[in-house]
Amino acid sequence: MVNINPLFRPNVPKSAGDIHNRINEISFNSSLLRELRAIHFVHELISENRVEGMRDVLVHMVADDDFMRDLSVATKIVPSPVILSRLKAAGRAAAERFLAAHKQDLNLRGSVDLAEMFG
């Protein structure tokens, strides 16, 4: 998966714009996190041999939370060619970092530690 919103922010938003932006991020991420929790639950069932005929889903995430934290909600609603170009460059860089770190994991194991996220 390619994450377009930061899952976590180190600081509490204080301005109206920052609060609005964080509400949008949380709303968007809630579906993603719900799906990841469900995958984690099924992983546990499989590892405990409580279900038959199911295979693990290998979860990988390409993300650049630092870059995405710096973007305002306005860039997500009305992206300009400059922003799209920056997003493309950031995405390529994030994908290169991901592949350098996890290429050997592809089709063998997931690179996202769901137990750490939800355990």
C-alpha cells in the first residue's frame, strides 16, 4: 500500500487549519487502520492454526510521513502541477528507500509489523 497521510503526528494540532487537516487525516486513515487491524486479526488466527485454508496476506507500506506532514489539506483538495511534481519525486524516493530496505522480503514476508502496530 502507498500511504498518503501520516498515521501519527508528534504534536497536537492547535490552529483551526491544523485541527481541520488532522480531522481529515484521521477520517481517511480510519478505514485503512480498520483494514490493517482485520488483517492482523486473521494473521493471529492463522498463526494459532484456528482457521484452515487461508493464507497470510503480506503487507508492505511505502510512505514518507515527514514529507506528507508538511503538506496542507489544500494541496490534497486542489493539487497544483508543482505539488504533483513534488509528490511524484517524493513517491519515487520513498519507493527507492522501500526497495532498498525490503526488496528481499517481497513475496516472502510482509514488511509492516502489524503486531507492533496493533498488538
